[in-house]
Amino acid sequence: MKEKISSDKNLAFAFRAFAHPARLNILRVIAQKCGGGDKNKNNTCCCTDVTKYIDLAQSTISQHIKVLLEAGLIERKSEGTKNCYSICYQRLDKVQADFDNYLKQQIIEVVSNE
């Protein structure tokens, strides 16, 4: 049961990060524009790179990036004086697997209660 609660908290934390359209857009930009959408390419984007594609102030993007970092959905790498970011595909895969398991469990409980 503790494992189930931990998994639920993990999902909720990630979903809070996904819950804002700007953060979803930032993830998309980092994945597509900086990594080419290839999981095996771990290219990075700096905050200034992201602002080229999203019509938000750099300070606003930085605040959203902080939430994504705290959720473990992106990783930070220092490049000189800049902080650059890349998608944490391992974390995204874990969130997807946990959510798949959650949905399967809900279906099993509904079916068994019929």
C-alpha cells in the first residue's frame, strides 16, 4: 500500500507541472526545437532559446522552468554563464508507466465491483 501512495504522490507532483499550458509548451519547445524530438539526442536549450518560440517574458519562462525542474521533467546543465535545459526522458517514461498502471488498476477495480 505504501508503494501505491508513493506512486500516486509522484503522479500528482508531475501532473501539477503538466497542468499549465505554458509549461507544456516549454516542454514541447525543448523536445522539438532543441532535441529534434529524438530521445537519444540530449541537446539542451537555454532560457533565451525558449523565448524565441514562446511569447512570454524570460522571467515568466524561468518561473515555469523552475516548476518543471522541481518535478524532474527537465534537467539543468551549466554552460558557461548560462543554464541550459534538456528533457528528462527517463522521468517522463516513469510518469507514463505509473499512469498506465494507475489506469489499469482503476479498470480492474471497476470490473471487479460489477
